[in-house]
Amino acid sequence: MIASLGLGIETIADLQLYYFKKNPKNHGLFLKSGLWRYSRHPNYFGEAVLWWGLYILACSVSNGWITFYSPLIITLLLRFVSGVPLLEKEFAKRPGFKQYCEETNVFIPWFYKQAESKDDNFER
């Protein structure tokens, strides 16, 4: 169930991003609708949830719990090494990124916050 939820989140987020990027008028803008309204990287969050769900399934067999390192490593890599940090570094140079960060949680989907500063580089 949890693995399916993670796969669903990742798939929906990737499809939303695909269709957003497909539209030329969105070039240079940040996606701020759908799952992307609540997380700057919902596709990576979904990937992590998928791996934790697989770990829970592994716990149902003898000594399956020892596979905890797999989802832990994937989550840490996505959040702190290869996924989020590389994109955040790239995005930091773009107009509107500061406001985007103020309004949208980095990894775990959370409630949208209205930023005090206004910038027009957003799709709402």
C-alpha cells in the first residue's frame, strides 16, 4: 500500500512536470500547482516513500528488517546529496526562487505558505 502510494505520488508529480515543461510559455517559471504547490520536489518524495514501502514489505519475511539501509540511503541521497541539492543549486540563480522557497516546503509535502515578497516568475 505505501509503495503504491509512493509510486503514485512520483508518477503524478512527473506527469505534472512533463506537461508544464511541454508548454513553451512556462519556460523559466516554477511549477506551483498540483503536488508542486506543496513540495518543491514531490517526485523525489514519492520515490523515497516507494522505497520505504518496499522496506515495510521486506519486514514481513525473516530478517527482512535488515534491509533498512536501502530506503535510508536512497532517502538521504535524494534529499541531501544528488537529487534536491543539485536542483536547488541550479534554481538558486533564477528569479523567483527565494519566494518559491518561502512558500513551498523543500521535500515533504506541506501546507502552502503565502510569501511576503512578490515575484512574477510563478505559475499559480
